[in-house]
Amino acid sequence: MANRKVLRRAKIKRRIRKKVFGTSTIPRLSVFRSNKQIYAQLIDDLTGKTIASSGSLKNDDAAKGNKTDQASVVGKNIADKAKESGVESVVFDRNGYLYHGRVKSLAESAREGGLKF
């Protein structure tokens, strides 16, 4: 039987994804966080393709510091990759996670990197 917390997040995720949709000009910035790592993707939902991605697992800069610091490095990295791809604004998909802690840190550093959402 699934955990209540997992079911609650899945319900919130479905509710968010009803409203959030990414295109090639304004992709969806999707965040996934595990217990140890955090990942971000820019997704074009029209074609179902990932435009750019970044994560703390293989990023040497993100290996330093605590998990919130790692999330801010990933946010800056995804903002740089978005600029290289010609993307300036995105829609933020927090993927059912609360906008707090690591998710908030990633979003704020992506905004500092030049992404608009």
C-alpha cells in the first residue's frame, strides 16, 4: 500500500499539471527532488522533448555545500542552459512539492540567472 504522503503529492501534481503547459517558446521548468539530489528540466510539452536539463548528481559545483546550496547551483545552471537555447521565460512546475526549501532555492537562483516566471 502506498504511503499517504506519496498519494498526497501525486494528487497535488495532477492538479498543477492540469494548468501548467510548456511550449517551445515558453517551456515548462520541471523540478524533481530525491532525498539526496535535485534535478531540473526544460520541457516542450507540444513535442514531448526535453530542451535542457541539469542536476546535482553529475555537477561538480553542486557537490559542495548543503542540499539548498546544491539546488541554487542547479538553478543557475539551468538558467544558463536556457539562455543558450534561446529561452527567456518559462512556466514553473514544482511537481507537487511545496514551494519551500530546495525548490524555492532553485527557483530563485533561476530567476537571478535571467529566467522569467
